[in-house]
Amino acid sequence: MWRFGRTVTRQNGHRQLHPAATKKRITLTLSAVDGHGVRRTFLRGIGPYGSMRNERMSLMNSSSTGFDLRLFSNSISDTDPVNIHKQRLMLWFSHLPREEKQFVGYFSPESMHVEPLIMERNPEDRRGLSTSPFKGKAAVSHSLTVEQLFDGRYSEAQGRGPNILLYGAVGTGKSTVVRKLVLDWCAGSVLSQFKLVVPFSCEDLSNLTKITSLRDLVGRKYMHLRKTPFLNGDGNQAKEVLFIFNGMEKMKLDFRIGSTDLCSDPNEALPPASIVVNLLRKYLLPEASILITTRLSAVDYIPKKYVSRFLQICGFSDPDRQRAYFTSRLLLQTEEKPNKEAESLIEMLFLNLQKESQLAAACFLPSYCWLTCANLHFLHFTNVHAPIRTLTGIYTSFLRLNFGGEVLATGDISSQEPQTSLMLYVVRTVGKLAFDGVTSKRTSFSKHDLEQWIGGQTKTDEELQQLAVFRTDVLDFFLVPCVEYNNSLTEPNDKRYVFAIPAMQDYLAALYVVLGENKSALEKVTNQLSVIIGQAGEDVTALMSILSKFLPLRIFAIFNLVKLFPKLFERLSSLSKGRIANTMAAEMFRSEDSFNEDVLDQIEQSLLGVQGPQLQQEDDTRSFELYPIFMGGLLHYGNRRLLDQLGCSIKSATVAQITRTLKKQLIKESTKLLPPAELMDVLVLLYELQNPQLMAEVLRPIKTINLSTVRMTPLKCFVLSSVLDSTPSSFLLDELNLSSCHITPELLPMLWPAFHHSRSVNLQFNSLGPESCALLRDLLLEPNCTMNSLQLCDNSLLDSGASILLDALPGNHSLRKLSLMHTGLGDSAALSLAERLGQHSGLQELNVAYNNIGDSAALTLADACREHPTIHTVHLYLNQLTDAGKRSLHVRGVPQVKGGRRVKTLVSVTEGSDISEDWHPILSVIGKNSLSWERERVREQLQVFLKDLEWGRQQHHSFWKKMHFRRVERVVRKTLQMLERGSTTGTRPASK
């Protein structure tokens, strides 16, 4: 619904914000309370796409908002009240809530609107189900546009304006359509027959307690319209007026003559609900047109004789509308050049939608299109300049956009019962169902399950009314028919239902647990008794303190037991909070989920689908690894603040108790050797917690982070760096293994903080090029650089990249091992390396194997290594070396004087007619990497090794010597056989 007035909390946590991204902000509060108690709030929640909900406006002097405060101040000079009204409406309706501002820079707000399907309904079937998302193409041709809502054919007789009822389920886009209608009217592009459009929020009207007249009601909300002649009631001027009442389900309208007085005077004071009723009855300003939006449960609140036209908004019923929305969000960005990654995302997403997948059924609601885009932005467009976002925060914001501040109304006019928070009701019903599914590893539910968990214990009429409203308006927002299962059914009664977005089940189950709704029966009874006895104990203590002056003190010992019970409850409650933390740890480190893909990849696959062959698994089961991560994210203060607006309060004392126990469990589990994907999940959990102190304490005992083979994305790089950056500057990892992680040059800047906390960095088998070496050079030249080992094997650095990297040698004092194996180096890089080695005094091992280095450059490099004071090993095997060159290199490694320092020069498995003492490490490295290297070249080198071994064996007559040669030959032949068979595991081995 609409409203200004809630405070916007600016997102903190900008990391290394680029100066160009910093803008001056001015806060304009458009909320006030006048002397009559009228709250001048205006816009509330215009839907999740292009929407605004519960916000105090933060106006930016930048082009991202499309407006400047100077424009607003200059516009006031216009004396025409209608023009002032248009300017202010456009200003107010054009601003985006905080949840939308995270996308500013990725799309143009003016171009992101996509018209949902609007269909006309007959009064008899006006509450029919929405059009099927897979069978709506025939209905698309009958879709109405905003311009057609007020067709002249529907104007009533005797000069009465039409009453249009626009209804739809939660998330279908009712408020967004109204928002676009108002903006277009202000711009003069639609509804030119109306000279005045007056929007109202029915929720705001329902909160007004004092009577007022129509003119005063309009004047208090829009001061510039206090004296407008359109509302005088004289003549037929009101026919050019359009009233918009958004969210009519929030008002308790009573059309009974005995309950609502008839009124035709715009100056007569009445309750706001009576004014709306008289407008709809056409007693008050009968010439005015009215547009009402409401949810399905409230369609019958207005008798059909007062409605000229029933229109149902059906969301995005076909893939074309969905694709148009995703294109406006992900592809039509403000950059000059098209974003190739966004284009790829659009194609994969559209392919998944065309399959009539579960995602296509969810995106029938525009709200879930928004959530899908928010997830994809989070996964693919996270960067160091943007405010910190978390996955839990996205889902919490999503629910706030759709249900912020709402209560579960029953429509009973006379009901005086306290109203229940709608979101809390969702947690206690749908959340309970989600929790049951997580604990039993189920994703689909039968009708019997829904009846059991959602409303199965309702008893009173009030509860039954709430349940009916909830099932009509809200239940279908979370649970939708299972597409794959129901398509194969023959009996319609056997339908099964799933959560619209799989992650929503994990989120609601986590919220159900963290809110403490899964208490045992003993805990619930104990809680109630504790409150009663605690209150009674205070009264009894006060009374006994007076009587103790007249009676013996022994009598009062019994009353101390009254105080004991609440303390026992506190102990029981503390154990319950500890159980929540233990549940989080147990779900986080389940052995059966150890080798699944990390949770961020699982989310992406649920959105974009899985290309190629898939593993066979039961349709009704999946891992719920997001469940514990959401539990951790809900403990963050920012999410708790948003949940409090939804009526779901998580106390700070509860968070402290859970965090203490969780810290112990995480420290215990994280010190174990975890698979890379599961370790990535732990980092995501720590990131979602947004608790720097907890992050630092959990990471303190960890010495190695091995994320090898994890597909690193901008988000994962940001998560890794954010978590490590929370530790003290003195914290250092022994090794950070990022081999085979698909790291590109664009991702390296995001990993900068992580490199600062690592002694050894392994970046082999990635997609780094020459341009990457500039950042690595700057990293090594940092005054506080602690990196002693840098492995860049199997990256195409080439001579140009090596030349940039070697510029760091003179200024670096920490590097001890440098591995440039299989990086495309030639003679030029080898000679440059030989020239600069003397400028670095601490290097101990140099690996330039499997490159294109010839005899001359290799000999020069070997001489430089021999003259270096600390280098003890140099790897030169698998280069373009001749037999003569190999013998010369062997000689270079022998000390020139007796007792001199020997430099190991690893060239071949043989040294002349003898076996090299370094044959084993050479063959070990080749064996581990042969399947990922150029097979033909490796095969040729191994054949050369066999010839050298065979010739050397023939030169010896000793039986033991011959056996040693045959042993090495067997290892070489085994490597050749493995090379011929090829890899069947599909994993890339790591080199050393």
C-alpha cells in the first residue's frame, strides 16, 4: 500500500568506495501530524518492481533519481494548484525505496516498468483464479492497458462517474500499476480527460480517528488543493476528478444505511470510511470517477451494484512479459556498451522459463521476478563500491516490500480483537510447514499437509475468519502447485505444492526456529506459568514486606519459592537458545552434504537451471544447506530491525545466547579438514552474520583456506575478502589455495584484502593474463607484504606479464618461492629473470618448468641462480632443451669448489648415464598435471625420458643399477598409460 513516513536507515559498510560513487544526500521528510491528528503520510509500497514502501525519502542531487531539489524549489513559483499537485506527485512517486536503490546504476528507473496482464471479469466470476502461467496466451490478446481502464462506455447514466475495482493477489502489481498511472498522468501521457487525480492510501485513512470533511481530508493531505473548485460539488466539475483508493482491504467499509450516514456535502464532517462509502454510493460528488485496488479477500466488501467494472490484475502470465522485465532489470543498463555477462544471464534465464519450470510458475507474480533479479544482481554484480548486501537481507527486504507493517484483518466491522501481524501469522503457519519439510527433507506437500499445518488448530470464529483471509490472499503467494509432479497426475485431488522459490522454504524454516516458535509443549506451558507466577510474585513480595513487621519471619520463607520459578524458566530458555545454535551447526556440517556444490552455486542453478546431464535424485528431496545460513543471517541487527517492522521481534538477549553457543560449535568444526565447497559455505555463514568479532574468533585457529575447484564469482571473492578483512592485521594464513577457481583479472582486485592475510597464495590453473601481473606486482611491493610463496602455474602470463611481475623483485623482501610453470615464458622472460634475480636477496626456489625456454637462456638463468646467495632449487624440465643443454645444466648445478653450495637444477630424470636424484619430484609434478597440459607435448617428453632411461640402463652392468632404471621406467610408462586413457573423474589436478 502507500505511505511515506518510515525512517530510511542508510546502508553502511561501504568498502573502498570509489570517490565517484560518493554523492551528497539531503533528507526530505514528507510525513507530519497536524492539529487534527491527520498523519500526512502519502505513498506506501508501490509493489516490488519500481516500488516504494515504508520510506522516508532520501533525495540525491544526482542523475540517478532523475530529479534535483532545485527543480522542486523552482516549481513552487507556479501558482496553478493543479500544476503544483502534478509536480509534487511526480516528485514523490518517482523516488525508490532503499531496496531499489541497490540497483541504481544497473538500470534506468524510467524504463523498467512492464505492464502486467489486466483482464476484465464478470461480477459472477470476479473472484476466479488467476490465469495459468502456462495457458494464458489466448488471454493475453484481451489484456487491457491503463488507458483502457476508464473507457467512456463504462460511464454511468445521469452523469455519474464509473467506479473501477482493480483486484488481484499479493505481488501481482496492483500498486505498481497505480504508481505508473499517476506518473503518466503527471507527465500528460494518459488519462487526459481528468484534470485532477487524488490518490489516497486506505491504510492511512483507516488510522484516522477524527471526523473530517472531504475537502478538509484532501486539503490536509494536499495543501495546495484546499481551495480547488473541482471539489465544491457545484455543477459537473467533479467529472474531471479521479479518486484513487489503494489497498481497500485495509478499511472497514460498512454500506448499511443504518451504520453509515448519507452525505452529499463535501464540507460535512464524517469518519473517513463514511466519506469513501458515500463516494462509492455516488451520493457525494457523483460525477467523480473512482479507482479502487484491493486483494481477493476484500472484493465482496463493496456491493457489486456500486462497481461499474471488475478488473483482475494477473501479473506476468507469459514468458515474454517475464523476459521483458528481466531485460529491463539486467540488460538495459546505463552503460554505453552492453554487458556481456548480463546478456548471458538473460539467455540462460529465458531458457529456464521456456521449459515451463517451477521458476516460470513463480515468476507469474512480478514480486518473484523482483526477487529473482535481486538474487542475480547479488550473485553476479557484487563489487567493492556497492553497499554491503547479504542473502538474508534480500529475502527480509522482499518480505518487507510485500507485507511491511500489515496485520491480518478479518473484515468484521464490529470486531474489537487485537490484530495479528500478518508476517508473524505466516511464520506460525507456513513457517511451521517449511520447518517440517526441512526436518523431514521434503520439498513438496499434499493438501492434507497444508490443512494439518496451516489452520489445523483453529477453533474460534475469529481464527476461522483470519484463516479464510490468509488462504485467499497470502497462501498462494508462498505455495504454488508443483509443475513437474502435477503434470503427470491423473487425479486432480493428488496435487502437490511447493514453495514458489526453493530458498523461501529455508528462509521461513529458519525464521520459525530463530523466533522460537518450535518450542516444545513443556516450554510453552512453562513460559506462560513464568509470566503469571512472576507477576504474582511481585505483588506478594510487596504485601509480605509490610506484614513482616507484625508476623514471624519463618512464615515468609515459603514465598521465596514464588521467585524461584521464573529463574528456572530463564535457565530452560537459555538451554533452548543453545539448542538453536546446535541445530545451526548440525545442519551446517551434515556429512551427507559435504560434497555438494556450495550454496551460492545451488541458488544460481535454481534460477538459471542446470545445463547438460544431471544426477538422478528423488523429486521430493534436496539438501537444505541454506537453512542454517539463513538462521545465522537473521541474527544480524539490520535484518532484526526489518523483521521488527514486520511484527517479528528477535530480542538482543536471544541473539547473544545463540551467538555464544554458535561460536563454540563453529570453532570446533572449522578446525577440521573441510571440503572446499563446504568451507565456502562456512565463509558465507560468517559473512551473513556480519559480526566482525565472531568472524575473527572463528578464523583464529584456521591456518589454511583451501577453496580449490570452487568456482569463484565476484560475490564469493567479496565474501572471502570481507571475512578475512574482519581479522586483526596480524592474522596470517599459512596458505590460501585458490587453484582451479576460474579467477579472472577482474576478480583480483576483490581478493586484495584476502592476499594481505596470506603467507602463501596459490593461483594456479586460473584465467589470469599479462594484465593481472600489474596488481600482483603492486601487492608484492606493499611495505607490509607478508607473502612468501606465489604460485601462478598454468596461467597465460607470457613474457610481457612476467616482465611486469619482475618489477617487484627489487622492492620485495618477503618472497621465498616463485612458481611460473607453464605460463608461456620464452627466452626473453628467462633472460630478464636472470638479470633481476640479483636484486632480490631472499628467493629460495624458482619454478619455470614447462615453458618455451631454450638452451642459451636456460644456461644464463642457471648461472644467475648459482650466483644467487639463497636459491637452492630451479625447475627447468619440459622446456625446449637439447641433450647437450641438459648436460650443461647438470654441470652448472655441481659446486665449483669442494664444499661449495649446490643448486638443484631439475631438468630430466637422467643426468648423463645415471638417474637424477630428483627424478621423483619431476615425474610427480608431470603425473599430477599431465591430464590438463598439452597431451602431445607431454607425451613427447615422456618418450624422450624413456629413451634416455633405456640408453642409461645399457651403459651399466650392475644388476642393482639396472633394477633402479627399470623402476623409474615403470613410473614413466604408468604416466604414459594414464595420459592415453584420459581423465574420467572430470576434476582438474593441482600442480606444485
